[in-house]
Amino acid sequence: MKYISLSLSIIFIVSCAGTLTTAEKDFEYQKVYEVAGGKDTLFTKSLQWLAQTYTDSKEVIEYEDKEAGKIIGRGATQVMYNPLAISPIMLNIRYSIKIDLKDNKARITFANIYNPQSPAAPIFVDTRDRLIPKFEALTEGYHQFLKSDDDNW
């Protein structure tokens, strides 16, 4: 009975080990959108989106250059980490946000992703896979906001 229990435990741990695989070191999530509007209009709308999406946009935005069409900031989110299916832990994840704008085009990038509790630790595949839907939702919200017509209220 001891051997069966030990064997099952080893099988369980080995099967969970795949979730402990580290993600690529420079993992980033990026989307490019074709949207109607000049660079200046898209720049203003991007600042508005950041202000509405993040609690304190003054904390988020670190650099903005309207002439260059660049906004750089930082954001944070939480993801559940539970590789061994024993006890979930909520990880605070931080990342940089970079928005590049041209006439009729916007690119948003989430990069420099890390866990501030252990910044030197790698991001695991499990965590990356939980972050991707959050980044997808943010980028889709950004795209919808850029397409919206604020003048029709």
C-alpha cells in the first residue's frame, strides 16, 4: 500500500511539473490595429483609455510624446498560481505598457513582465497562460475605445 501511495504521489508531481516550466525570458504580448484617425487623435484617445482603464493613470503613464506618437507606462494585475492543485496563490504581476501611434494605426505592447515579490524569478508557463486572456481583454477594450465615436453622446 505504501508503494502504491508513493507511486501515485510521484505520478501526480511529475504530471504537474509541466506547469513549472518557465516561459520564454522576454515574453511580451502585442497587437497592432488599423483604426481611422490621425496620430494626434489616436494619441489623445489612448491617454483617455489609460485614464479610464487604470485606477490612477498618473501612476501608470511614465512617458508621453505626442510628436513621436509614443506612450509608455506600467500596469499591474493579479493571476492565480496553482501548479500543484493544492493551494492557490494570487500573484501580483507587473508589466510595462507601450503604445506606438501613426496615422490610422496603433500598436500596444505589454512587456517586462515580472512578479514584484520575487523579481528575479522567471514567469512560468502556467502564469503566462493566465496572463494572455487578461492582455487580450485589455487590447480588445483598447481597440474598441479607439473605434468609438465620442462625439455622439
